[in-house]
Amino acid sequence: MMSKVRRKQIMEALSSNKRTDDRGLEDVRNIEIRCGIVPNADGSAEVRLGKTLTIAGVKMNIGVPFPDTPDMGVLIVNAEFLPIASPTFEPGPPDENAIELARVIDRGLRRSEMVDLKQLCIIPGKAVWEIWVDIHALNHDGNLMDASAMASVAALLTATLPKAAVNDKGEVTLDKSARQKLPIKGVPATITVAKVGDKLLIDPCLDEEEIADAFLTMTFIGDKTCSIQKRGEKALSIEETLRCVNIARKKVEELVNAVKEATGYGKN
């Protein structure tokens, strides 16, 4: 539980449109991205957002498509909050917070259509590429959602898969010596805005999260809003929701450029 003194410090800073780490209300913490850090993964990335640290790994294999999308590949996101990341995280199966994070990121990736899943179909109705994105929280200092989403996007941008073909017997063969990148249609950005008292602030740190009334997490691709997830116990008015969207939209280019710079996307 946060002390009354610490809570007072945060609220006094916010009353002057400042934060205890000297950021403005609409400033994102320092972003560091490293790619290719897991040799056995098909793609991987580590993201530091301030002191928050997450890692995402991508593995791909041949599987069966979903019945309602027989001509599309499969994308599945999982998340795990490791006990080393925070005293509040416990060992065992993913809790409801990890499950929610995975679902929000999964929906953002799907709705943004970042990966062209139709190009991952090998034999309609029978064989497609399955993409598994596994997220691990390594240090929790707030806003795991945005850091994990950024790590997932960077891992997908740098992931490669073997060339697949169908032989005369209708069997799928893989040429592991001829690897190719995923078919990428665009680079999404996921941004969270927190409401603390009557203030709206971007990229909340852990102390700010603990006293926040509500959160709005949005995924954008370009100017398009792809998905929105509201969290927290208190409501957001229509006016506050629109303000959150406008605040987040201003940061899309900054986050996308950070990912592109780290992955080299668009330079070739």
C-alpha cells in the first residue's frame, strides 16, 4: 500500500501538471529496444520503458486454421508475469491481469492487421502458419501493457520463418535454409492513458497506477483507432474518453519511430 506522504507528493505534482519523475503529463519515459535476444526464437525483442522491462518471443509452426477462417494463418498471444518482476506477482499459471494483458495485445495486433494472415495460408482449410507470441514481464514499474505491446510488435517485425511449399503428394515441405520475414502490412502502436483525480496522463509509472481511477488502452495504426480497452474501477465520461484518444494519438508517431529504428523496418 502506498503511504499517504507519497500519494500527497504525486497529487501535488499533478496539480501543477508535473509528475514526480519530472515528466509532463503527456511525456513517455525513455524507450530502449533490443531485438534478436533469444537465439532459439523465430523473433524476439526486449523493451525497457523507464524501469519497466518486458520481453516478447515469437515461435512459428505449421497448424490447422480456425474453421471460420480457413484461408488465414493463426496468431495467438500469451503472457506471464514472473515473480522476479514484482513482489505482487506469484508463481503458477497466468493470473487474470496477465490474461487481460495478453487479450488486449492480441486484439490490438489482430484489429490493426499488422500481419497479413492470408499470406500465411499454405493449404486452405488444412495447413497454415501459426504465430505464437509469448510475453514475459521481467520488471514491473508501471505500464506493462504498452511495453509488452511494443516488444510484441518489434519481435514480429524481426521474425523470420522457413519457406513452405506443397509437394506432388500434397504434403507441406519446409526449406529452413531460405528464411523470410513475415508479411507485414503496417506498424501499430499501443498507448495507455491513466486518469488520476481530474488529470489524464500518459505512460503511468507504478506509483501512478496504484492511485489511478481508470485506464484507457488504445491501439492505433496510422490515424486509425483499432481497439480500445477500459480498465479500472471508476468510469470515464465521453469527454474524458475523447481526450484520452486525442492525447494518445499525438504519441503514435513517436512510438512507431522507436520501433522502426530498433528493428530497421522500412529501411530495406
